[in-house]
Amino acid sequence: MAPAASQSTPAPRDHAAADVPAALRPWIERVATVPHTDAYPGVDELLAGFRALATRYPERVGERRIGTSTLGEPLPCFTVRADSATDRAGADETDRGSAARTADGEAPPHYVVVGGVHPNEPVGAVTALHLATALCEDDALREHFGGVWDIVPCIDPDGARLNEGWFHSPADKRLYGRHFYRPPGDRQVEWTFPFAYRDAYFDRVLPETFALMRLIDATRPRFLTTLHNCEAGGVYYYLNRPSPELYPLLEAIPTAAGIPLATGEPEAAHAPRYAPSVYGCIDMRDAYDYLDSLGADPADEIAGASSAAYAEPYGTFYFVTEVPHWSHPEADDETPVRERHADVIRERAEGFRATGEVLGRLLDTAAPQLTLPTPFLAAVRDFVPSLTKIADLETSRAEGLPDRPATVSERYACRHSVHCFRVRVGGMLLRALGAEITAGTASPEVRACHTELLEVYAVWEAEAAPVTGDPLPIATLAGVQYAALLAAADHSMPGGAPAPEPADRT
């Protein structure tokens, strides 16, 4: 099955802020309401911020534990209630499987917001705390939605702590790569929900994933968003069902912030494209069929399903905003270029293959001498072989693409993705080798591999820097995510009440 996003020349962008109904424009104004910050909060700082809010607004905010991380850390969920009609005792029952009740006995709607599903994506930490603060301070916003907001600040604190080395200076690209961590595919919270399809079966649910399963089952949410961000380029979205009335607003929100849309090559070629930069959710059944069509073994490549799939039986509207750490002007340039679309895909495949060969050789050389089972080693043992597999898939995919020119944005997305994987996976291998040196357990072979990788990695860093683009203000990124999630939550509501104007907090 050829990818839906690549069957024809991309459609032109035809939405503008002027297309947004006046009743919805106040959501756009919310972009500018997030306070300035130069750093992302660490796990302890983030939870302290939520607990300070609960102390300041005890009648509005509650805290409960929904589970325990793999390393034994409590996983808190903070609940912001719309009004006193929501029974406080009932709110605490969500951890035991029954939703809170309003005064008339009906379960109120729940809006579930989950941060830290990928620990290298910290924009959502700022978004989540700002959302909770706004719901407490802005009566009109809280009353507009009604019901209960269940906010999990960080569902993977173990992984987030391994990224804190760059959180304090996120514009520093060198720091980012050398302190980067992302778990292997079968240890990522977002991709370890139960899954069974054809020859694939997954039930190795993580403790963190199980905590979210219980939360979703207890609340049966009207709206669910998991807070993600990408590395570079522009903004894009995932929705679990087509929502054409949202598309103009989803373009207008990043436009108001001066951030381009990501109109180039999609993150997942098998995801349906609803509009420029708006995609259907990544569905593992579609991924299975797609991999099968390219000659891969899907059952060997796929782990679990997503939170979107798990919430689907409850009729939940699922929504994701991906915002980039760094922005590049080519991210939304749909001008045709001389290169053919299939050729830029092949170029990307060769970039992945070359990266996999370098890292694979170093990992194979060092592996017999490695003594520490660090998270970084587990990650590179998963990601390094995947680079060659991705190269094979992309090469096969290119053979079935229509003969047409690539766009500037497609070429950019392909070239940037190679730099992204070099920096991320190379950085984690450096950390795995460096851990042996720090612990005093590094053999001469390990030290030699570390020295060689340092030299290669410095070249990769220099080559990646101009392609990555310019850093974006954290408040702007969180503002786009905040405004978009409110607009999507509003879309999930029955009826059509006008969006409330942002409260004056001066």
C-alpha cells in the first residue's frame, strides 16, 4: 500500500486566519498568554509548580497517584474541577474506576492531558502547567468547558530525568545532542498499549502505560491530548477523525506565532492526510499493512498501540500538536525543485544507511566489552539496527512513488531527518560509551570507539546545525500547543458556545 500522503502533488494551502469564524478567534489570542521562560523545568521543578498551584487553589486542584514508574517513582495526576458541583470525593474515585459525579448524578465530561509521553519532548511540561494555571485563574475558561481536567505533568519521569542535562539551555544544539535520551520503541509509553492485529501481538505493557490505561478507563474522556514536540521545521497535528472546521484554526494558530507549518514529507507515510500539516492518527494496523506491502516483517517491527487507539472505544476525540524546537523557512515552502520526489526519498535512505553502518560498526566493536546495562545502551541496541531497516523501507517505497518533482519542504524534511537521527542516536551511543569511561570499566577497545565517535559526531553536529534552523522561544511553542489543545477540546464539546476571551492577568 503506497502512502496516502505521497500519492499526488501536495495540495496548496488554502486556509488563512481570515477563514476562522469570529467566535473561534479568541483561541488564537491564547498563543501569547504563556509567560516567558528560558528553560524547561526538570521533573522535580515541574511537580513543585503543580503542587504550589494546588496549595494556592485547594478548592480547584486535587492530586492523586495513578501509578508507579518503572524505577519506582509515583506518577501523580492533578485534577482541576470546573465548579463545586463536581463532588470532591467522587473525583478521587477515578483511581478506583468510577468517574466523579455532578450534583444531579451525571458523570461530568473529562478532558485528559498527558505530558512526557516521550521524555525528550519537554514543551508539554510548560504547556501543562500553564493550562492548569489558566483554568484556576480564568473563571470564564473553566466554566466554558465545565467538567474535569485530568492533567498528568510527566508520565515518564525516569526518561525525562535523563534529558535534564539540556533542559536548562535548550537552544544549545551541542548540549541537546550530547544529553539526549529516548527509550527503545517497546519502552515508550505512547507505543506500548495492548495491540493485536494479524500476526502482531503485544501485551508487554509498561507500568506507566498501565497507569494511563486505568486513567482512561476511569474517566472515559471526552477529549484526550498527549503533549508532543518534534525537533525542527514546522508545526503539524494528529487527529483521530476528520474535523474540517478545525483546519483553518489549526493553521492560524502557528501563523499568529510566526512559526511555519510542516508541509513536507510526513513523519509517518501511512498516516492519512486530512489537510496540509493535519494527519490522521498513526494507527498500528495501518503501519502493519504498510510494512507488509514493502516486504518487511511487521510483527518484528511493531510494538504496541497508542493512547489514541486505547481511548477510541469511549468515543474520545484525540488530538496532538507537534511543535518544533527549531524553525526553518523551508519547512512550509511548497515550491517545486529540480529533484524528483522519489530521488529525495532515496537520498534520505542512503543517509540512514550510512549512519547505521558507522554506528553499527562502533557498537559491534564495543559491545563485547560493555559492562553497564545503561538505558543508553538499550536504546542504541534498538535504534542503530533500525536505521538500516528504515533505509531498506524507504528505498522500496521510492520505487512505487509517482514521477513528480519534490517540493522544497519535502526535500528539507528528508534531509533534516537524517541529521536528526545522527544527532540523537549518535549522542546516545556516546553516552553509553562515556558511562563506561566514567565508571572506570572501559576497555581499550571501548575507549578507542569513544574517541572515534567523538570525531565523527563533531562533524555531524557541524553539518546538522544549519539544517536544524533557529531556536524558537519556549513560551511561543507552549503557546501554540496550549491554544491548539483548547481549540480542539472546544471542538469536542456538543453545542457551539463562543470561545471565551483570555482573562486579563496584569
